[in-house]
Amino acid sequence: MRITFHGATRQVTGTAHLLEIGSRRILIDCGLFDSERIHPESPNRQLAFDPRELDAVIVSHAHNDHIGRLPYLVRSGYNGPVYATPATADITAVMLRDSARIQREEVRNAHIKYPHLETVEPLYEQADVEWLIERLQRVPYETPVEVAPGVVLTYHDAGHILGSAIVRLDYQEGGRHRRFVFTGDLGRRATHLLPDPAIVRDVNILVTESTYGGKELEPYDRLIKQLHAIIARAIRLESKVVIPAFSLGRTQRMVYCLQELFAQHKVRPIPVYVDSPLALRLTDIHREYPDAYTPQARSLMDKDPMYFGSRFVEFCASWDESRRLNYMNGPMVIIASSGMCEAGRIRHHLRHVVADPDNAIVIVSYQAEGTLGRQISEGVERIQMFDQWYDLNAAVYVLDGFSGHADSNDLAWWYEQTGGNIESAFIVHGDPEAMDALVPVLQPFVQSPVHTPELHQSFEV
């Protein structure tokens, strides 16, 4: 096998891994880089391979850093199947249609940001998204399917978000059976909502994520206690708690955690507002997959009229519904996107709460370097939004243990369960520091030196 890494190399975006097994060419994920989409020189527009030569595309899960360039792949000539779990297929359709809509808005306003460009085009159009959706082939967990001659795909539950999968490929090469495994984004253990990541044994070649490869996160029980204290403070001060959260995965997890607090930890229920039309559509999909959740989560959510909803939870679809939250008194919780505070409705809520020390901002996910969310989590004194500066007086709590990504302990546990006879291993999807910190964690389970590949670097394994 020859594997080439066309993204997520010493960074956390742009996942795209090309496998060549004899004459068969299989791409795993095709995600967006953290870069402009509409600029002609964006790395999102640069494919270092010919999409027309691919035999199959395999999707691990539906976050944009793993699926965001799939319509561009179709637009560039790919005409084959795209494999995904059923939930991932449903979510992909919602995410990519929303992405195409946002790009249309970016193009309309491009003359402001790029006055020197005569013409600006979106990375892909709505029609490309629909063509991509037509190519989606749904593969349930633990169901082997041949995706290319002699190459069999099996999905295993990764426990990261709804539908997320560990990708396992079995094939014959050189007269012997071989097994390639890509962890995708691996989830944490014992988080109550989703099952622990599935174990895959007898791995020959491993590609693993490393988002929190150098960090130990708080266990779930301690996180719930900390969230309890934050909500109790808001009740006492009659203030607001603002939680920046990604519309997919983190929003649903935080709604569940608050439901758990109200139902099982004797916390007085307060209004919870989810301010994201995208999160509303995605939560509807989450309600269609009740078997995806742990028995503990099922027993709690079965008591409500609908999953991820109760009389205390309200979704804000319109801008008017969003604006009125800024003029309502607490106590209340506002969950809004984007998760790194770079865009979306969260910035409007932040500018109304940052100056008041009674209010709280709760960071519950990974914050990339250079983002507003990273600045807030690091405790800067002032932040800039909408070309204005604001004093950051609100209390800031960093509970990144609520992340859907495994920490170093979770990753070490998973590697050990493989059986420890891995022939070759590669670390991707992490900042350089996290990747380098994970090397000694993974190395004891690998026969050859662990690699941290560079962009477009290839390996024969």
C-alpha cells in the first residue's frame, strides 16, 4: 500500500488521505482547510491528485474538516460512490447545503474583502452538493462491504459524534491479509451520551488523530460538577451563561448535559436557548437515531417529549428570536455557534455579556490558535468584535473535557486494545505539539518508528 497525506498534517483541518492498493485508489475524507473558500488561491481549491482516477471515497464523519470539499471533488470530476454511515449521510446533506448557502453570501460580499479581485466564485454550488448527495452509499456499523475489488470496508463506532466511524479496510497484498485502520476522530470514554469507541484488533497500518494527544482532560463526572457550580452561580446572580458550541455534536452534547443536571443532580431548571438554525436541523436528525445513545442516555431522554428537548429547552430559528435573548434577564443559558467564536450568532451574544462580571462564558471545545475563542480561553483583557473593542470582565470557564475528542489517556487505552502489533503508524489531525507528544504514547504498540507526516508526503507500507 502507498498512502499519501493530503491534509490534516501538523494541523487539525483538511483531512484527506489517499490509499493506493495496487491499481485501486481510495480517498478517505475530503475536508476543508481552515482557509478562505472563495479566494482563487485558497488551498481548498488545490487537489494534488486527479479525482477522476479514484475508485471510492470513504467518509469517517460529517464535520466540515472531513467532508467540506466533497462537492468540490465531484465538481472536479469524481463520479464514483461515497461511503458513509446512515447518520453521517443524513448530517452530510444538511452540513454541505448550509456550506453552499454560506458561500453564496461570501461571494455577494467578496468585493468588500477582496476589492482587487475581478471575479469570485464559490468553491462549489448547490447543484454540486446535490450531485454529491446522490453518490452517498449508506453502510451501517459492523457491516462489511466491498468498496473496490478485494478491498472490504467495515465501519466501527468512533464515539465522537452521531454517525462517526473508525474506518477499517481489509485486503490481500503480497499473498497475505492486511488491515488498515483510520481512527477518524476518536471519542472520549464514559461520557454518558455516546458509547465508548469500538476496539479494532490485529491492525497492520494505523492512522490516528491527535487533537488532544498531549493533554489529559477532566473526567466527565468532574465536568458535570463544574457545570453544576456555573449554573448555580447564574441562578444566584440571575445572570447569563453563554456557551459557544459547534452546531454538530457539541450543541447536542451540552443540551444533554444540562438535561442531566436538571433531572439527576437537583439543579433548579433554568431556560436553555439554542441559537442556531443549523443546530435545530441537526438536532432533528439526532432524534431519528435513538439507538445510537447509551442506555443511560436513553433512560433520561425517553422521559422527555422529544430527544434533546424539554420545556426548558427552546431553539431560536429566526434573527428576531435571537435578538430578544440579548434583552432578556437571567438566569439563562445561551448555546450558540460558532464553536470557536469566529462567526455566527455567538458574537452578538458575547458583545452583550462580556462586560458584566456576573455573566459567564463557558468554553467547551478545542479552540484553534488565532481564533477569538482561543483568546477568550486564554484570559485576554480585551477582545475585538465587529470592529469594536470590549473589556472581557465576564467569568470565563474552560471545560474542554466536554470535547468529543479523546485525550492522551483515551488514546493510549485504545492503542493498547489493538493488541500492540501494529506494523506502521501515522499521527495526523493535531497541532505539531500535540502530534509530537503523542509519538511516545503510541510508539510502544508499533513495530517501526511512528511518523508525523508532512503535507503531500507519501509512504510505502
